[in-house]
Amino acid sequence: MAPEIHNILEVFERMSLDDKAYLTFSNEENMQVCLSYHKQTDQRNWSIWFSVNEEASRQTISVNHLQSVLKAFKVHEELFITEISGLLLLQTAFADEFIRQMVELFGNEKVQKSILATQNFMDELSIQMRRYILELDGENTAKRKNKKTFKIVK
């Protein structure tokens, strides 16, 4: 069963080892649709266009609009999910091979300790981030409660 588009896009943008990716699809009307991913700081990481007329059709969008734009370009969602999944699974294979090479170089115990230390760090970071967000929410709630409202009288 293929993952849902929102899940795979969230994982792709967060975990992909690539800062750039390029895909092409044939849409329902047999037109070539090009899609590129380029990690940006402004969250507008995706561009899509028809290959026959890039200048007129090119759109640069955020992940939030990608699903609806794929529909507008008549690209099958399942095909898109398959292609993005393929990129992530290819990266998984490279990561697996990297770990095997590191085990050969440093030994299993050192690699396992390193992975465990990283997992513990990420878990602690996640806990701290949740606490920080809850603190900010609490402060914002307190500020809203303490805000005085003024009524303008004419």
C-alpha cells in the first residue's frame, strides 16, 4: 500500500538527502510534465511546468499547494507517489550501504553506539522542542488574558 501524498511529501522534504530532484511524467493528456524540487528557505521548494511551454506554464509553489497543482496539470497522484517513493528508497539503499561500509571500517559496536547516541540526542531534542512550544503557547495565552481592551467612545 502506497503512503498518502501528504505523508510522503512531509518525509521527503524533511529527510531527503538530496537538495534537488527532477522528475518528468506523462499526464492524462499524454503531455510531458516536469517537476523539480529545490530546497529553499522560503518553503517554495517545488516547480512544475509543461515541457513544451515552460515559460508560460511554470509555477513555483510550496508543498501545501503541490497536490492541487498536480491535479491541475492532470498528473496521476499515484504516479507521483511512486516516483517520490523511488527516490527515498534509493536513498535508503545508499544509507544502508554506507552503514555497512562504516561497520567494516569501525566495527559493529562503535557504529551501534554512534547510532544510539544520535537517536538519544534526537529524542531529547524532540522533547525539548515540545516543551518549548508548550511554554510559548502558555505565554501567548497569558498575554491574551492580560491584554486590556479599550473601547472608543465618540
